Amino acid sequence: LPPGRYQAKLTVPGRAAYTLFEIERNPWITDVSVADLQAQYEFSRAIWNKVNEANETVIRIRRAKSQLAARLEASDDERLAAAAATLEANASEVEANIYQVRNRSGQDPLNFPIKVNNRLANLMSMVEQGDGRPGNNMPEIFDILVDELRGYTNRLEEVWGTDLAAVNAELERLGLDPIDPACESDEVCPIS
């Protein structure tokens, strides 16, 4: 956090305690202003939001695939299987563009290229090193990565709109529960 006044909250069942505290800038660092530290913090938070978006997108894909596997266990219908294969292939392609799905050991990052979520996290790490305003074309790199991620999330919305809709239509025809990528369960989620 940049220098400033903050409030901390500690919560235990039935109780909450608050305290105010202040973070002061390091007086030994004279060539960095509070505005520089604030800019560094805000840029890091913007990157964190995109890392979180990328990771949440992968989680939704995995939830949908897990629910899909559970539905396929409940039915051997050929039309459902065909629609499911299309959904799984297209969603997996998006997942593999956002996250390196082939990493299994510490050696694998050397063998398989990092994907957009890891590049964003690496950029955030670089921004948070030291004290000062982001530099070295970091905002331009961030914009490139944001555009790349947007392309993948837009593609996923197309997959949800066509392939997931097709699977859910088959599930409805068979009297099975629909797939909801926002649902944390492989089973049934409440209809909202």
C-alpha cells in the first residue's frame, strides 16, 4: 500500500475489531514521491484485476467441463455427446490460450511457453519491485496483454453463446440439469 491512513478490521465469529494505522514513506528514499508510489500501487492493482479475470475465466471453464463430465456420466445420448465434444474442444482451446495447461513439473515452463495470465502476473511482479512509478513501457505492455486477454474472453462468450447453449438445449431435452460455469458444484445449482 502507498503511504496514507488506513483502517484494519479483524473479524471473529460474532465480533469485529477495528484500528486505524498509517503507512509512512521511507525517509531514506528521497527520489520517489508519494504520487509515484500511488501510481505504482494503482498500476499494480489494475494488473492484479486482469490476472484475477484471467484466472477466474479458467476456473469457469473448468467448472463447465467438470459439470459436463458429470452430465455425460448420466447419459449416453449421441446428440448430447456430439454437442459436448464441441463445447469441450472450444472451451479447452480458450483455456489453453489463457493458461499453460501442459505444465506438470518444475521443468515444464522451460518446455512450454507461458500464457497471458502468467505474463500479466510477471508484469505485476516487475511493477512491484522497488519503489517508484512504472516505467520501461510497462503500460504499453499491459495494454497489449489486456487486448490479448479480451480476445480470449470474447471468444469464450461466443463459446458460451453457441456451444454451451447447444449442450444445455440437449440437457433440457433429456431432462437433465443445465451447465452453469458460475456454479461451483458439479451437481445442481440454484436457478437464479
